[in-house]
Amino acid sequence: MSLRATSSAFVSDGTAAAPPIIELRDAAVQVGGRTVWSEAALEVERGEFVAVLGPNGAGKSTLLRALLGLISMSAGSISILGGAPGEHNAAIGYVPQRHGFDAGTRIRGVDLVRLGLDGDRWGLPLRARRVAAARVEEVLALVGAGAYAWRAIGECSGGEQQRLLVAQALVSSPELLLLDEPLDSLDLPNQAAISALLARICSSERVATLLVAHDVNPLLGHVDRVVYVAAGRIVAGTPEQVITSETLSALYGVPVEVLRTSDGRLVVVGQPEAPAHHHDRHEH
């Protein structure tokens, strides 16, 4: 179920359009014999910022794992960067779920970021080391982490740690970012700051980004579209199209009411599993 039309195969001058970064066609996934979601249709273009929302256990993280090729489709198809899932993972930046680094973690932020560039290689030539150092410095400036990147990451705040993790995912110049609950455990100002940062990165670097979150509110005004995963189905569209009483009621098959508070926040009332603001318990 999708609220977004398939993009045209040709641009206005008649040349072939670039394929979507992500394309799902009637896709379905099963885990342990249970269908997590099915009949999924989704397209994500270069530079788009997309939030993946839904209650716990609905299959949001499963979607990311399917995109990485860690879970096979039980039906339909997925194309990632023009190939099969897993085929182009080197061009994907991935930030998995985590609660933060222990205060005793001594690795410096700059070294953590560098691991995203050459963590699988040893004994680089001097010129390559210089190029790598320049790229790390460039990405640290992009995410605004230069002031604390030389500190032990365990001494950094949650928001600072998250910026460093985003920098690590970006340092290899990926075409796609997959972020699994990067706003979890952050306070509201840091949630808003990370959301705004990612929107700027999507725009300036033309990196497509999928971000799994429980609460759409810190992302409102930043994301291009949302993907709502619930009741074994996936709905995609703008926040105004998807986070509505009509759309969510049709998705769940029961009455769901969406209210907007005086400060502009969305409150979802009556959905079967998750309360108003998509609580921050992890799905398993």
C-alpha cells in the first residue's frame, strides 16, 4: 500500500531517469515462519530524507535488514542502488541501534570516524593516510563535531556521540544512509538538532536517508516522506498524507485519531499497540 506514484522512467529531455536508490515491489518478509509485512511498495530517490515509523515489533528494523541483504524476501523484489540487496553495501552507511558508549570507552571520536573509512585495512601508504585524514576532517566539520572529536567518545554527550556515529557512516561517501533509531535516548533539543543535521546532509550531499524512529514530531519539517509500518503493511507518503486519522485507521483496520496540539505536535490516539508519541521501547 503506497500513497506515492511511481516516478517516470524518463525526464523532460527524453533521457532515461536515474533508477531509484531504493525500490520495493510487492515485497514481503517472513521471520520464523511469520509474515512481518507484505505487499510493500516504496521508492526512495537520491537526496530524499525518509522517516520509518510504526509501533514496536511492526518490522521497521526488519526493513533495514532486508535492504542490507541480511534477510531474504519471501515475495516480491527489492532493488538497492540498482542491484540486489547486499550487492552494493559498500555504498551504504549504516548506524545500528545503540544506547550510547560506556563512560569508560577510551577510543577518540576521530578514531571512531576513521574506522568507517579504513577499519578493514592496515598499512596504508602515506599518501592514502593523508587523503583519509583530510576526509575525516571534512566530515567532522560537516556534522559539527570538530570541537570534541579528539576527546574519548565515552566522555562525549549523547548528542555528540550521535554526530560522531553519523560522521562515521558518512566518511566513505555513501549514496544511502540507514539509521536505526538514532534519536533514541536523546533529549528533545538533541533530537531536533540531529534531525536538522540529517536534512542538511541529504540536501548538500545528495545522500538518500532512511531513519527509523518512534516519534515523528522531532522530524516534522525536516523529512520529505514517512514510511509507516504497521499491521503487516507499509504505507508511504508525506507526513500530511500518512499521519492522518483516515490513513492510519485504514492501515490498522480500527479507528485511530490523529490530533495536532497547540504547539504543532502530532498525537496519535487509539492505535492498537503504541501510545501517542511512539514510545522509545525497542522492537525485538
